[in-house]
Amino acid sequence: MKEVILTDAQLEVLEYIYHKLQLEYERVAEALDFTCTGCPDNCCDSYFQHHTYAEWAHLWLGIRRLEPEVQLSLIARAKSYLEQCEQALAAGQRPQVMCPLNDEGRCVVYQHRLLVCRTHGVPATLTRPDGRTFQFPGCFRCQEIVENLDKNELPVPVERTLLLQRLALLENELLDNKRHLLPKVKMTIAEMLVHGPPVIPRTDPSK
Ligand code: SF4
Ligand code: SF4
């Protein structure tokens, strides 16, 4: 097995994607006069699964920057998170458990947080390769703002399609164009922590 490691160039691409999404997020948030300030909720307890080795590897770059004892305590928290999620899922409920990387409201890997963490709040659209289009309404607070506005006052939602296509290309390159041969990623952040950094079977023994 070998660890999946982003090259500097790949890291630059991923950070570019994050940056562009951030700009799009800010455009829509500003137009809606929407911020997270004063929010009674914290969407870090939303149950999300993530789908790329690239983001998983990037998350671990952030984890490794933390002191070893902090890393261990986060992994312990992640195990407890998974137990709580299992109980909720077994009861037929969608889990709502605080992300193990949220420390008293602060993300301990802010620069390495995942794409969903960066885009959840505001309305967005995504068109899949099969042509199906998805509309994301944003968080509950943002939806309240949108409901009180006239349709023609609404900004164009964040368009995720091109940036996610770029992420898919990056993922393929990171996996030596063998993405289709590898296990699909469908993991919570806690699973990424407990599992450790991403590893894949070594297909070329010389590498
Ligand atoms: S995105 Fe929405 S729900 Fe999440 S913290 Fe911001 S305002 Fe609150
Ligand atoms: S990674 Fe950070 S921003 Fe994302 S859910 Fe966890 S604590 Fe929140």
C-alpha cells in the first residue's frame, strides 16, 4: 500500500479550487447580507460524507501540523463521534453530532477544512455529468433571508459545477488515472481521522 500524497502542484490546484469557491461564497453572502455572526446553531454538527482522496489527503496535512497529543485526542473524539452516529443511524435518524475537529466553536484545521464546510451556508447549484441539476438552498438562516426577498433581488447562486469538475480531474491525476479501480470514498471527517491518511494499493511496484 502507498499513502496518497498531494504534490505541490496538486496542492496548488486544490487550494485554487477552495479559493474560487470562497470568492463565490462571499459574492452570494454579501448580496444576501448574510453572515454566520450570532448564529444560534453551528453547522459543524451536520452529517456530511466526503468523496475524494484529494480532500482526505489535504485534511491530513492539516492534522499532521498539530501536536501529536492533540492528534490523538482528536482521533479519540472521532471514535466517540462514530459511536454516536452509529446509534442515530441504527435508530433510523440522521446523525447530528458535533464534528470532532470543532473545538469550542473553532475549527482546529480551518485552512484544511473540507469543501462542504466552505460552501454549506449559501444557495448553490451543481450539474452532474449525467445532466441532472441539483439546487442547494443554503443553511436554515440563509433560507430565511431568501424567503423574505423578492425573486429579482436574489443573486445567482454559487455555481459549483466547473470547480467540482476540476476537483474530479485533480482526483484522477492524484490517483494515477486509476480512480475507477479504487474503492470509492464516502466518509465522514471522523472516519477520515480514525482511518488515518489515505492509502491505496500499490499498482506499480517501482513506485
Ligand atoms: S452556515 Fe448557517 S447554520 Fe452554519 S453557522 Fe453559518 S449561519 Fe449558522
Ligand atoms: S472540519 Fe472544521 S469547519 Fe468542517 S465541520 Fe469540522 S470543525 Fe466544522
